[in-house]
Amino acid sequence: MKKVTPIALLIFLFVSHLQAQNTITFQVDLTDEESVNKVGVRGGLQPLSWNENLIMTDNDSNGIYTLTVTFPDSLTGKVLEYKFLKDGIWERKDLNNRKIELTGKEQILPTDKWKIHSEDYLFNKMSRSYFGKFVFIFYSGKKQGKTPEEVVLELIEYYNWSPWPDQLKDMFDIVQYGQEGHKGGYFEILEDKPNQIKFVMGRYWRVWFDLYGDGFGMDNKGVIKGVSKDDLETYYRTWIDHFCNYNNWTYKIEDQSESRWVVTVTKGE
């Protein structure tokens, strides 16, 4: 019987140790994120933890962050739960942790897509908020090939807002009522004459994109499910246009700022 030398035994144990290592390479795609400072991964098995990040890197600047982690042999067969963080923000807040079984071998995981929320969560949240309903209505209409103007005119027809007020001052009440209670809402009368009125109104729908857009999955171009600030702006422009045309009034809309309009409405002879 051939004897095993101490050196051969050490080599065998060393090679066996290498073969049994649980090495996992994590990958996450953040190409749709406009600003990324620090990306990390946390998990429930050492050397990961739920309290501190292991930092991921993007050495080739392609938006894909990676990290290779080696786990102890004793964890082979265990299921690792983990999540990614970007600049202190947890991904997939409404979903369970990601999971992977440690096999004792090297694993290079498929590239995961960074998402703060799932599509189902975004849809449900969107359909339950005033802002979200407008976004969803435009999203659905645009998917059917309709222009934003066509979507608004369908809404006006559906709600059948009649009889339409026929006095200039009615515009004050309607616009002021629509501004109340909304972040970014604003109303101020600049001119009140029998044949002409002028007022400032908040473009709060634009403010809402900045306030709530991230929670609805807004991309780095400021678009939520194909719906932009200008789409919602079309809603109010088309509504004012329809209102004034009905009464044979002329109107002018001027930008006072990114968040406010100055509207002048004149009654014809």
C-alpha cells in the first residue's frame, strides 16, 4: 500500500478546500438610475449582514455593479437571503428578500435589475391616488394610440361637466377649488374686470412628479410609464381651452415659473 506523504495530504486538503468554497458573484443593473454614489448588498449569512453594506463596484462604468463574496464551507446547503441598496435606499421594499442556495461551488448570478418597487405594487399604488389615477389614465390612453388631447376630451365627455358656467368669475371658483389641498397648489387673482380676468394658478401636477415620481417608478428622463409632466399639462390646457371655446372666450396662458401659470381670459363683444 502506497503511503501518503504529509505534503501530498496538505495539497489534497488545500484543493478540497478550494473546491468546496461557496463563492457567489452578485450583479445588479443600475443603468436607468440618474444618480448613483454607493451600491451595496446585505444579507442574512456571514460575511453578509443586515446592518452593513458590502460595497459593490462598477469598474468598467457600464452601470452593472458587481461583488464576489466567499462564504464558509459550513454554510453549504444553506439558503442566503439578500437585498441590494443604493445610496441608503433599499430595493424592492414591498417584496420578499432575494434568495440563493449555497452549493459549495462558484456561482455567478444573473444580473438583477434594480427596482425600488414591483410592477404590481406600483400599479396598485397608482390606482389608489389622485395623481396616480391621472398617470394611469394617460398611460392607458397612450398605449391605445391616443394623443393626450384625445384622452382629455374623452374624460370631459365621460364626466359630462354640464351645464358649463357662463360667467368669467366662475373660473375663479373652479380653479381655486381645484388648487386647494394639493401640494404645489396656488391661486391668486391679478385682475377682475367685467370683460377680463387674470389669475395665477399652481401647476401642481409638475410638482407632484418631483415629489412622488420616484415612488411611482419615474425613470431618469422624468417619465412614469410613458407619461410625462407635459402630458398632464395637456390635461389642464385642454380643459381651459374647452371651457373658453364653449363660451366664445379667448384666453392666454403664460409660464410664470416651472410651478405656476398666469392665465388671462377675455370675454368677446
